[in-house]
Amino acid sequence: MTIPFFMPPGVAFASGHFTAENIITKTTRSGDLVGVFHDEAAWRALPAGTTIYQVEMLPSPDGEGELFVGTTHLNPGRVGDEFYMTRGHFHQRREQGEVYFGLRGSGLLLLQSEQGEARFEQVSQGSVHIIPGNTAHRLINTGSEVLSALAVWPTIAGHDYASLAQGFALRVFLWEGEIQARGVQYG
Ligand code: F6R
Ligand code: ZN
């Protein structure tokens, strides 16, 4: 008997690129990241159209129990001394978690609780990151190649960027030739 089958979408694990129809892509450029980087003068000096990262996603149905699958491709580079990074967010539905898988490049996943406690996980090819609920997350590319990470998250999770308007508690810089994290002073 011939087995009836549906050809599922595919992902090239070396790059995170999908093979599927109707891939959704979103590009985030320097000009979109107002107030994200520490050195405002260096950020202004960068052309606003500079691509910082791209997300490609498979289309998914909406609703409780459904999942999104997407890859973030974060370019290498710095704004002043600070490494390129994603905007970062809490999920609108705070209790919803997410899983990231490192595919290529090297960097950091910055995780932060609602109480402002921040920590890092090293992202590299094959790394698995279980982001718990109630935890803000941001990718930082500390390497010289594109950092790509595959993510799976509930479609109902949503994004809350506004709650991080003050930014994360830690920033990552290249300082005297070394990758260094610094606490952020507010006020
Ligand atoms: C989805 C998720 C990732 C990010 C992507 C871009 O919940 O965590 O797909 O959306 O890495 O980062 P943001 O959304 O912070 O601009
Ligand atoms: Zn997320």
C-alpha cells in the first residue's frame, strides 16, 4: 500500500533557513532600535537602514495550543563598543515559555526575571535554551559571524517590549579586546 504523506516544511540546521512556502520574514534595522544601545552617538552614526537582525518564521494557526517556529539571524557588529543584539522582550502572556536552539555563530542569551535579576547562557551550535515563563530574553552576537538560533514558542505568547523600556540590567561590550558584561546604572 502506498503511504499517503504530507511533505512538511524543512529547516537547514547549519543555517536555520526554512524551506517552505509562505515563509514570513521580518527585518529589524538600526533605525528601529531607538534607545536600545548605550552609545547614542555611535547609534546615530550608523545608517538607519543597517540590518541588525532578521527573523524568518513558518506560518502557524492562531489559538491556544498552537506553536510558532522561527529562526533569528543576528548579524555580527557593534554600536560603539556594544555588540549587536535583539530588542528583547517579555511575553505578553507572561507565563508562556520558549525554547531556543543555537545553530551557528556564537553569542549570549540574556535572561531577566520580572524582579530584574539577569543572567547569561552561552549560545553556540547545538546549545539548547529553555526559557521559563516570566523571563525576558535577548540574543547578543559576540562573535564575528551571523548568530542564528531556532525558536519554538506558543502563538498565544505575544510580545511585550514596553515593560523593558528601561532596558535590561546587563549590557555586553568589547572592552580592551575582551567580551565584558556591565551592570546598567539607571537614574
Ligand atoms: C519569539 C522570540 C524570537 C524573537 C526574535 C527577535 O518569542 O523570542 O523569535 O522575537 O529573536 O527578537 P525581538 O522580538 O526581541 O525583536
Ligand atoms: Zn520570545
